[in-house]
Amino acid sequence: MKIGIGSDHGGFELKEYIKEYLKEEGIEYVDYGTNSLDSVDYPDYGLKLSKGVVSGEVDKGIAICGTGIGISITCNKVKGIRCALCSDTYSARMSVEHNNANILALGGRVIGMDLAVEIVSTWLKAQFQGGRHERRINKISNIEG
Ligand code: RB5
């Protein structure tokens, strides 16, 4: 499994922290930037990451901005992306089991770094349950056209 990770300046420090976790776990990743605390625009990084996921360059993505809101809105504009903004492990697990989320969004200025890592760990281990949830996801895809 290869993970894509991207952030703006508001999520940069958490992105670097999560990269250390991924390295420790031996999980391969692609870093779509940003690469410093200099102010940038979160849609640029949400779009790069989302393109990486829909193209299959990476299997799943982690998107981070200050609140997680702007970058999650951005990612959800890209056809094929189901991005879930999570601040707790239950939502993270359910976002995969029920919603088959392919991008996890986090707020770098909202949650602590260690909670974020627990959320990532939970999200990566979760499995989509299919069944009635597949039908509902297909209805979301139909809205995309
Ligand atoms: C940047 O200051 C901030 O607006 C951004 O990181 C994010 O929180 C937007 O939703």
C-alpha cells in the first residue's frame, strides 16, 4: 500500500510528524508538498494529492490544512474522491467501513499530533464493508456524473 500525503503551511508540521510514523511502520508514501511553513494555498495541494489518488499513483491519501476543512472541500471536488475530515478514531474507522473514504483529512491546528497518528493508524487498518454501503456510494458517484 502506498499513501499520498499533502498539506498547506497550516498542516506542514503535522504532515512531517505523520511521515515519521509512516516511515517507522514501513509504509511507503509520496509527499505532494508543501515543503515549508511559507504561506501557500491549500487547494493546490489538495488537488495534487487527489490527482495522485484517482490516477492510482497512490492507493489512499492524507490531506492536512489548519482546520482540515478547506483541503477536504477541495479534495471532494475531484471526481472519484471521498474525503473524510476526522478528529476522532471512531469517525476515521467508519469513514472507511461505511463510506470507503480514499482520503483522510486532518486539521493540523485542531488536533494533537499523537491523536492524529492514532486516527491515521485506525484509518489505514479499516476495511470497507461493502453491501448496502456500496449502493450508497454508487449513489454518490451518480451525483458526480
Ligand atoms: C490557512 O491559514 C488556513 O486557512 C488553512 O490552513 C485551512 O485551515 C483552511 O481551511
